[in-house]
Amino acid sequence: MPAADLQSTIVIGAGITGLAAAHHLLAAGISEVTVLESADRIGGNIATSPFHGVSAVDEGADAFLARIPTAVGLAGRVGLGEDLVSPTSARAAVWYPRGSQTLHPIPDGLLLGVPTDLRPFAASRLLSARAKARAALEPLLGRTSTATDSLGAYSRARLGDEVHERLVDALIGSIYAADTDAMSLRAVPQLAALANSSRSLILGGRRARRAATASTGPIFATPLGGVGALVDAVANDVRSAGGQIHTGVAVETIERSGDRWSVDGRLADRVLLACPAGAAASILAAAGPEASALLGRAETAGVTIVTVAVDGMRWPERLHGRSGYLVPKPVQRLVTAVSFGSQKWAHWNTPDASQILRISLGRDGASVEHLDDDTILNTAIGEVNDHLGLDLEPLAVRITRWPTAFPQYRPHHHEWVAAIDAALPAGLAVIGASYRGIGIPACVGDAQRAVGILTV
């Protein structure tokens, strides 16, 4: 149906996916666009608020990939292009007690944990000599099947258990709050492409990294006002273009009404469900029972982020130049990663020169939702002090819980998504982090893809 013939479209969910979808619909000439959000605020799993004298400190994602053009392009279209900044040159580390050293710089030349330059990899004290020798043999191995679609199984087969656990899983697991042994390989497009196009991960990764190095511009970006500023700017653009955004409206069901759809009584020609798969399953029970049953199988993981300010005078020199560290699963308790926010972002400078840290707890298979705030805070500070050999006492604290924020892409996830798409009645579509990518660029891209199909 041509765009001009579409009288109205309802978008369910005002996270970044839903707002981006509304933006693209209006830009494509759809005359009536309404966004319905069950929460009392927009943004979904994105939130930014003041903290300890800094006007904008993210409570969830604090940046997005800049070399994937969807999010950067959207930021430019809503007036934030000049406000985008990138992280400092501070470097991340991996915390792992080995000998007398616990904080190991992440070796240069890694591609999502895959060593593409063996010299810094060989020099790292994070890994045993046996693990380095095992990984060095990888270019000589025959091709490994990807039929199981298990990232962990593939990575272990190519690089060995130690490299997988201390580098690949530490990096990717922290991004997705995942256990990569129970995660789809295809969910990480860069590694899936290498696995399918090259016999050797290391050799294929080397070629891919050289190509990426030739690209200009930073890897990550964020607005000066935090990622929440992108949400607000897109919402303002939607409203100024004539779209409507309603919060505090929990959609219960979608039903057929003649040749249109009824969304709790609101009629629309098309409906985009930009809500989590679990919510979509409930909403679609009447309109698409087969799709609803499939959506009901979705799994998620939660994280809790403890943001603290600590005395900058007690922050040791040895940690300067660090952006934070990851904790591999074999030595994890509850803390999975720590970001040294004031060293990662130049604009997070506090009036009293204190340091802002963001401490992440929880992941797939290791929930912390049952712990109260006091336990969460004491655990976070206690583990960080143990990791770093410090005695930090927080000057300010903020605890943000994201109980179902991370969809878990199990092996053969993409077949599950294809089955859902095939089961949906015409005029209905599901989009967002539950399906075709978790990061902000993937969500914006999925919205753009769906609108492109809708307006053909």
C-alpha cells in the first residue's frame, strides 16, 4: 500500500526503536502516527539524569557505535550532530588474578576478543603460555562448522577455552549480559561473518580489522547530554512533525476491525510493536495466536548499575588512564564490569574532582534482582575494593535496576524471528531489541527497515 494511502499507524512502545519508527514514518509521509507507551516516561531502557554535580550521567547505555550510520544519522537529523562526543583515550582492562598481577590491559589488536595481532597478545600476562600456544595454532585448523549456532562452542573450538573465557566471553558477554555458551553466533554479526567467510578467525579478523582501521572517525559516540538526549530529541521531532506520543497507556490487545486494526479501541491501518517480545506475546494473543506463542518463548536477563562518586584524592595514580575493567565469568561473583566514567568521558567532570564509577552486576544465569538496595551497594563497593585493593567510600550513590533489559539470543535465534514474522498477520510487525540486534544502531536500523517495507 503506498504511503499516501496509509491513514494511520500506531507504534506500541516509546523506546528508541518506537520513537525512531515514528520519526521515519512521518518523514515517509504517513499522515497519522501515534506512539503508545505503557510507562510514565519515554526511553525504555535508556535513561539519563544528573548525578553528583554532573548534569547528565547515563543510567543505562552510555554510547552507541558510530561506524554503523543509523544512530549517528538519526542524531544528525534531529539536531544533535554537533553535540556528539567520543570517549577519551583511556584503555580498558580485564581483572583476573594471575601471579602478582590482577588488572591486565586488554591487548591491542583484538576484534571482539579475537587476537588479530599476535605480538601484543603474546606479551599479555592475562593468559598462560599454553593458552597463547593453543590460540597461535588456530590459523592451521580446518574449518569449524557453525551448524550449532553457538558462539561459545565455535570460539572455544577455534581459540581454546582460556582465550574464550578471558577475552571473547568477557567482552561479548559484558555487552549482551550473556553467557556466550548459550548465545547465538549469528547474534554477533562481525564474528558470524568471519566464521562463514574465512576458515581462520585470526586471519579473517586481521583482514577485517585492517579494513576497519582504514575507516575514519571514532568507534563510539554519545550526545553531550547523554544518550537520553537522543531519545528526547527524536520525541520532540516526532511531535513537531505532527505525531502523538502518549505515556501511561498500557495496550492490552489488538483485534481485527474490518480492514483495519483495533488497538484497545484505537483504529489503525498498520501497527508496529516496538515493545519487548514478552509484552508483544500478550498483546497479540487474539490477533496472532501462533506468533504470540512463539514470542512467549523469549528469554531476558537483567542488570543493575550502581553509580557512585568517590573521593578523587583517594583515587590511585596507577588507575589513571584506565576506562574500567571486565570480570571474566570464572572469577566473577556478582560484579561483571566497572566503568571509570570520569576517565572514560571528559565531560563527566564533577565540581569536587571526585571520580564517577558505574558498577554493573547481574547477567544471564546470575540474577541480582532478589537483592535489596543495601545488599547491592555493599556488594558492589566490596567487590570493587577487593578487585582494586582500595578502601573506597561512596560520596553519592544511584542504583538503577534493569530487570529484563537484555534479550537473550539463543542459538538459532534468527530462525525463531523468521517464524514469528511468517506467523504475523499482514499489517502487524514486531521490531526492536528482542529480534534483530540489541544495540541502539541495530534498533534504529530495525525501525528504518520496517518502515521501508511498510511504505513501499
